[in-house]
Amino acid sequence: LLAGHYYEGDGTAHRELDLNPNMTYTMELWGCFGSDARSTGTWSLTNSKVVFAPAEQTGVLARPRKELSVLLFRNHWVLLSDEEHYQKCGVSRFSCFQNTNFIYWGP
């Protein structure tokens, strides 16, 4: 249900998250010069949150978020990554990881 490729950011600086059906994940941070950081491990769904159990981590993702809240938005799942930005602006490419099958770029 939640497995898929997710995206958060503005194009240049962004994060990509793959939630695999076998309950493994890869999160990668991209900047102007390519990949800056990476986290891999397993994930689970607990109390409407994706919970990460990192196995390998590099760069700034050596301290990744341990969980992301799951929200239903326009009949698509999004993963809340920035609570403060979400409270101010709602769902956007900066506040949520969005499945690449449906990206809401915001107003």
C-alpha cells in the first residue's frame, strides 16, 4: 500500500525515499553535486507512522528521522517530514514526501 518511490524538495536539493514491498528502504539526499547522504534499513507501519530502523547511514542522514506521519491527501498517501512547514503551508514538496506517481506542487 505505501511501497513506492517518494520525493521531497525543489529539484536541485531534494530527498528521495524508496519504500520497498519487502519492508526495506533507501533514503538519499541530493544536492548540487550529486548524492550527499544515504540511509538504508527496514521500515514498518505503526500507529499511522512509517518507522525506520536504519542499518547503514552516511552524511547528514547518519541521524535520519526515525518516523514520518502518514497522511491521506487527494486520495494519495504522503509522508509528513516537516511539521512546522506543514502547519503553515499544508501539503507541499517541502513539507511531505510524495509518491512520484502523484506530486502536488502546491498553490
